[in-house]
Amino acid sequence: MKINVNGDILTAHLDGEIDHHSAPSVRNTVDEAVFMHSPKKLILDFSDITFMDSSGVGLIMGRYKLLSGKNGTVEVRGLKKRDKRIVEMSGLKKLIEIR
């Protein structure tokens, strides 16, 4: 995973798989960066994710809660068609921006 900060925007370029084994590590890394940089917007880039289960939805939801508590927003990019459908069906589309 790569973290980039540009002004008030923090982008996390995720890679590999997001499942119940890997999600805690991803969550911790993203959260540490959020606490360190206090962004107004968090972009989660899923372009290089090869597999995602419901842990990915939980990861997005948790970051939404974290950022909304800091008056920030979350944007999700690069979801594969199947994963985008899962995220949209979860109702997250009403809370976050999906590109």
C-alpha cells in the first residue's frame, strides 16, 4: 500500500487482497495516516485490489465513520465491477463518493 498526501487530501493506494486476514493491517495503516495528517478527504484507491470480500465494505465503512467524525469525506476509486456492486448494495453509495 502507498499513502500520498496532497494538501488536505490523503490517498491510500491499496493492493493485493482485502479479506478478514489483511483488513486489520490495512485499517491500521490508513488510520495512522489519517491521525498523522488530518485530511479533509480520504481517497481509497482499489485499482490494484485483486480480491475483496465483505471485509472491504467494513474497511470503507470504518474509514467513513472516522472521517465523518473529523468533518471529512471519503471517496472510493477503482473498484472492479463486482466489488462496486457489493459496495453499492451495502448502501455506502449514499454516504461516500464512488468513482
